[in-house]
Amino acid sequence: MRKLFVFVGMLVVASMVLAACTPVPSPEPIYITQIVEGTPQVIVVTPTPGAEEPVAEMKTLRLNMGPGDIPTLDPALGTDTSSIQIIWETHLGMTRQDEVTNLVEPGIAESWDISEDGKVYTFHIRPDIYWVKYNGTDVVQVLDCDGNPRTVTANDFYYGIMRTLNPATASQYAFVLAFAIAGANDYNTAVTDDPATVGVKIIDDMTLEITFVEPAAYNAAIAGLWVASAQPQWLIEGDDCTEARGDRWTETGFNQSYGPYALKEWVHDAEITIIKNPFWVAIDSTPEPKIEEVTWTMLDAEPAFAEFEAGNLDSAAVPSTQLDRVKADPTLSAELVVAPDLCSYYYGFNITQPVVDDVRVRRALSMAVDRQSLIDNVLKGGQVPAQWFSRPGLAGAPTLEDHPDLGVKFNKEEANKVLDEYLTEKNLTREQLVLTLMFNTSSAHQKIAEAIQAMWKENLGLDVKLVNQEWKVYLNTVKSPETPQIWRMGWCPDYADANNFIRDVFASGGSSNPIDEAGAPLGGAMWKNQAFEDKVLEAAKELDPVKRVELYAEAEQILVWEDAVIIPIYWYSRNTCTAPYITRTFGSGGQESIDKWDIDMAAKP
């Protein structure tokens, strides 16, 4: 056995800076003691003068996250694309959805078995995935109390799933697991406090069994969601050698993870940096990263694009105000990618609030939005007017070709007719209606809100007040009893199925329709329609793809027309400029797989 140790290093620093004509002195020798089979041997190494090895420049990617701080890096608590983007690179689920094709691929589970009835999934976990942390200098392995590296185990996944479902955690996204996993809903809503009733079972250290409610095609994708990822119990709760960090376990200096990247630094409200995990073992869905560090700033779209043009960012979304100029510019247009995005932009109603507690007002406001005009004159990015919520292209979602008259369209005459009916019945005038639209602070959202505010004034004669809040605060507001009359939100797929849109978002207990432990509405839409609930549940169980689309179409009609709970506005497109020295993929569902990107350092200015 050979071990190399440096016992003595006689490194003498050259005496300050010499004049240009002074000859370069010979460097001092380095004395290295090498142990060969227990016998010390001294080796003298004399470096060649002026022959220092050049230090390779680190591959560092510079991106922008958007205005406002990231709400959380806790997988159990993440609900927004900013939080999930970082979790996406630092934690993996059992499976991972390809960001371009949306196909479900192996993640931390190298394989899985499915029972004959399609409900029981047995996941076989890779044995070579390690927990890591950044220690201020390097990414290192996390050690257990015996000094051994901690591998990711079935217990870590079990703990993560059960912590997400535990009502005490107050996860706003636990519903997606509660809807899907057998027994999970009763546990999540405190009908029972017995974790043994939940269909999650540890078979051995590297095997986890999950029993789902239905044999749905998207079960494997749900097992790969961030809320179902492994979480470090020893760090959150503490053990014999680790101090409990509680809610602060995700912060700089404490954070532990196991993905292709680790958290390096999170400067709240300013920027966040992740660093390559040298212990990551490449898998097909998640290769070894080529880029060593990634930093996201937290700027609004306009200043972020200015930073891109100045060479300080490597990629940035193009603001709608800049699109015409970018398309006309020979350099920027070559760097621009315009592509469909499986996301939906909408305004929601708190149907318990005054004025919008009447479906006629909600329907009138929805019909008075000229979606095509908004796209042509404000957005300018190839978006598609949305008549319903679930983005066409998702499994189970209706399409405009097959359902051209489904949902809601711009109709000024009908909108006024419906509103006049309401005003006559209530003996009110348009001037007496008090309406407020809230959106999260962003120049892009503000421009959209101002355009729709103007449409409501011109098309209906209504004055609507605009208010905004910083993203982190806003998320809490629109999921609380203080949810305003009208509020903005967007939704991108966690898995590419209509179930993740219409049911996971608007069924009772969904993301934009939360309920408390007693089942009472807690915020968001504050809405429940039993016919809708039955329809989306039936669609989730339906295996015939044609029948399934029709069931979701019927549910969409209830959501956007019969009850007019939301105003579907547009289906997204992405407009992004990327520097030519970047090789990248383009995610279609809100997240980017940075581990698949690269930088051509020779081509970089």
C-alpha cells in the first residue's frame, strides 16, 4: 500500500516584486515525505523557474431568478418555480421527468416494479448516492455518528414523504401526495395521526414501497416530485452528533442535499449560488454537471435583460417591451428562442368576497378580457389565448382543434348583458362596484394587469384598483382567508398530465383552493362544486384516453364558465436569449436541467 503525505514543505515566497531587469531567481525546493510500505522516504522536488501551471477558469453560469427572494429551499414547503428550480438540482425524487420530452425516467430509483393492479410501486434505490454539504471551502460528504458517509436510503425518502404529509409541517403542496397515495389524505387532514395507515413502507435500506389510490399513468411521476424527495431527519430534528436546525436547515452553512449540485450561498433578496457535487454519480436522466457553479440574481425582467446585454448574465428572459427590438437586431435575434411552454396564466377569484361572490360578475369580467389583443399589443411573444385552464399538449387535456367552443372567449356584448342583469337585480350602478386585482410585484405582471384594467374600463365601464405584493408575501396572501377579490397566478406542470392542472390546483384542497384540517376553505378560490370534484376524480381513474379528455373538458366548463372561478388568460410561450457559448436544453414545464448544460470557455469573451 502506498500513501502520500506532505510532512514538511519548505516553501519560501520570493522576495516581493523585483524590477523588470532582475533575473528570475531559482525557486526553493519542496521537500515531500512519502511513506512507502511503512518506510519514510524524502523526495526533493525543484520546480522549473517560471513554469507555473496555468489555473483553468471555472465554468460559472450566471442566470436570473426573477424579482423577490426565493420563498424556501425546503422540499416539503416549496410551491413556486423559483424554489423548485434550486430543489430540482439539489434533490432528486425516485424518478425524474425529462425537462424537454416530459417522459418519466429513473432518478434516485434505478428501477421499480408495479403490481398487477397498477397500484403498488416498489422502488429500488441506487446504493451510490451520498448526502453532501458545502463547508465554506469544498463540497464534502456528510458523516454519520460513526464517521461513515451517509448514503441516501429508503428511510430518508420515507421521512421526507411523511414530513410533507404531516399536518404540523403545513405543506401547501402536500395535497398532490394526499390525493395520490393510499391513506395519505386522512393523515394529512388529521383524520388519523397513525403514519402506519399511509401507503408508504420501507422494505429495506434501499427499497421503498408506495401504494397509490388508483392505477394512474402518472403515479411514477408523482413519486419523483420534490415533495416526495429524501429529507435529512438528523439535521432537521437532530441526533447524537448533529444539532437540530429545524426550519433553518436549508440555510447557507446548514443545508445538506444529494443532487448534482449543492447549495453554496444564499444571500436573501439578492442572489443564490449552487456548486457542483463532486460525489454525484452520473445517471442517464441526470449526468455529471459540466458547469461548476451557477448563480441566479433576483432582478426584474427589464434590468435582468440589460445585464444580459452588458455581458453580466449568460441567459435571460426577453421582456415584452424589448421583443420587437430583439427580433430586429441581427445579433440578439440569433440568440433568441421562442418556444411553447406547458404553463397557464390566469386570474383567480375569491368567490366569497363582495361583488365577485356572484357568478355573473365573474363571468362578465372574464368575457371582457380581449386575450388576443393582450398578446398582440402587450405580450408579443407568441402566446396562445386560453379558453380554459389545462394547457393543450398535456395528457388528458382538451385541444382547440377538438374543442373550439369549450370554455370562455372575448365577448363584450354578452359581458355587458350579464353584468347589467346583476346590477338591475342588486339595484346598483357600475360606479358602486368596488373591485381590486392583486398581483406579485413584477413589471411584466404590472403591464398585463394595467392592460386588463383598461379593458374592464373600456368594455364594462368598471374601475378596478391594482395592488401588488413581493412574491414571498404574495404567496401567503393568496392562500389565506385574506385572499383578495381577484388575484394573479400561473401554473406549470409538475408532471405532464391534465390531472396536475385542473384537479391538483382547483379540487378542494388543491394548490389554489386550500382547505384547513376540518375541510373548510382556507384561501385562494374558496370554492367547492361537488359535480366538479366527481368529474376530476372520475377522469383520474379513467384509462380510456378519449373518455378521459371528455371528462376533463366537462370539468373545465364548470371551472371557467358555469362557476367562472378563474379567468384563463393565455397559454405561455418562452422568449429567451442565451449567449452563443452556452450549450443548453429548454425546459417546457418551468424548470431547467442545468446539469445538462455546458459552457464553451474558448468561445466565451
